[in-house]
Amino acid sequence: MYFLAIGIFGACIGSFLNVVILRLPKNESIALPSSHCPHCLHPLKWYHNIPLISWLGLKGKCAFCRTPISKQYPLVEAACALCYLLVAWRVSTWPQALLLGTIFSLLLALSIIDMRYKAIPDALSLPALFLSFLYRLPLESLQDGLVFLGAFALLRLSVSAISRKEAMGEADSIIAGIIGAILGITLGFAAIYLAALIALVAFILLRQRGYELPFIPFLSLGLLIAWIFDQPILTFMEHWYE
């Protein structure tokens, strides 16, 4: 029942984040107008908004105009549910599970927004940063988070000055702060290394001229991988230093 409740809660958060992902970058209210079909603008009934179940029941089409509904809706809901379930499986207490699951869900929303709009709303990134300061011992999380945030900000300013153009974004520094707050210094560096490595591979595979590869999805993925495989990574790093 515990895992079922956590999964349902995560899917509901994902349903809400779908609205945030679509409306927040356009400076639209996330409350009004109420849920409606973006094509025929018909208001949706409450039973059209049940996470995952409604999309499956409607066979991926609007109940009124039968226009296909984007697969983003069920995918985000399922991904958020999986985030919460994964965290609940690894974390012993439910307050920590809810806290970390929320942070990962916010990072998922930020990653999608970064890929779509190349602009990160502070209304999502800053709450995720503040929540990350509560994950470990508050002073430790705050200290490590600020170290990573400051280091990334300094790196961004230095690279921008050398290249004479904007390098990275301000939000990258905030995500780095979240990584430091959750993982600490050692694992935090491992997460950023993994993020850079995966981003390099993606850049080589894409090879699209003029395309700016968003970095926040890779930072978020690096954080998730380092958090899941924390002990093997720490063991490997200890042997490497020896």
C-alpha cells in the first residue's frame, strides 16, 4: 500500500507538471483556464484528468474532437511515478522519499522545458534548489550546494570572458548547486563528470550545425545515476585514488 500510494502521488505530480511545462514558459497561468483541449478548447471533465488511466481509456485522443493527445502527458506522469517509486525503494523514510521524489520530478520538468524552450523558469529551479538543502544535514547540504553553485557560476563567467560569448546558463549553476546539496562534494564531481561525458556522446551523435545542446537534462541524468549507484562509484573512486 505504501508503494502504491507513492506511485499514485507521483503520477498526480506528473499530471500537474504537464500543465506547468506547457504554460509556465509562455507566462500563462497554471490555474486558469482550467484543463481543456488545446485544439477544440473544450473544458475537460474530471475523469479526463486521471493520470495515465484517462489517456489509455481515451486511446490517446481528445474525448470531444478526437484529436490525438501528445504522448508527453502519459510519459511525464509515468516518469514521475517511477521517480517516486525508485526513491521510496531506496530511502527508508517517507518524508525523505517525498522530498527527493519531488526534486527529481522538478528536474524532469526543467529538463523538458530546457529541451523545448532553452529557457529555465526560476519558479521551478529555485524551489528545487531550496528543497535540496533539506535532503541531508541542512548545514552540510547548504555548504556543498553553495560550493558547487559558486564554482559553476565562476566557471561560466570565466569561459564567457575567454570565448567572448555567453557560455552555459545561469540555471546550470542552480542545478549544480542541487547536485552538490544532494550528493556532497565527491559524488557531486562524479555526477558532473558523467553528465559531461553523456553530453559529449550526444553532441557527437547529433552533429547538428548551430544546435545548442541543453545541459540541464544531462546534469539531471548525471545526478540520478550517481545517486542510484553511489556505493559502486565511491568504491571505484577510492581504488582510483589508491
